[in-house]
Amino acid sequence: MYLVSACLLGMKTRFDGGSNFLQELVSFARNGLLIPVCPEQLGGLSTPRLPAEIQGQGGGAAVLNRSPGEKQLAVVVNKEGDNVTEAFLKGARETLRLARLMQVKGAILKQGSPSCGSLYIYDGSFQKRKIEGMGVTAALLASGGFALFDEFNLPF
Ligand code: SF4
């Protein structure tokens, strides 16, 4: 069993109210192999919502690495400049909780998202510039030992 980004199963969880439906996943979902999850909704964000990107160095792993008293190396902000880091952290933790509860083999996550991206994210400028790096949830799942897949690299 695998967690899957809910938007890949056609749930309209994306920031703009759309989805990233991937037909290829339907038969696996019907066979009970997939558990849909949207970390940003689990973090309490509404849909639709403003787009958000990670700003600073180190991507999602740096967002997670919060030492008391030290300057935060990376934060998540929305397009209006609001700091939405707490919601992204909550969503990541809840997703990890679900992954552990269900003892999944891994997660199939939408590439590029500030939560779900596992190979690339956007650079924080809101100029559609991709950089290597992970989203917050992907980084937390990886640190918990879960294998990560994406829409271009399925585990089946
Ligand atoms: Fe899809 Fe992940 Fe974004 Fe939710 S947070 S809409 S599951 S890419």
C-alpha cells in the first residue's frame, strides 16, 4: 500500500481548485493499494488557496530543521508574502502519522509541489523557476524511511 497525492487521483485539492488526475493510478486505487492524502489540506489550508513556495536554502529539509534560537534557513510563503510554514509543517506531520499508521511501503507524490515535490520544487520567486529539492512533506517522509515515487516514476 502507498500514500498518494490526492490531486493525482483527481481530487480537486490543488491550490487553484484543480487536480492533476493520472488515469494510470485508477486501477491501483480500486484494488485498495492507494491512500489519497493532501498535506496542505491536512495542515488546515483552504482550497482554493494562494500558491506557496519555499524561500531560502535547503528546501523542505531546511524548513523542517528548526533549532530554537537559530535563524530559520527556509520558510514557506504564499504569493502575498504571508508565512504559511506552520500549516505546511502540520500537514507534513499528519501525513507521516498516516504513513506510519497504515504501514505503507512509500508515497507517490506530485512533483514540484512545496509539500509533495521529491526531486524539484520552485525557487521561491513565483516566476515558475524550478530548482532541485524536496517539499516539506516529501522531506519528512524520506527522513522517516519511506520510499518516494512520483507521477513519472510509479512503484508498480
Ligand atoms: Fe496535490 Fe500535494 Fe498539492 Fe495537495 S499538497 S494539492 S496532494 S501536490
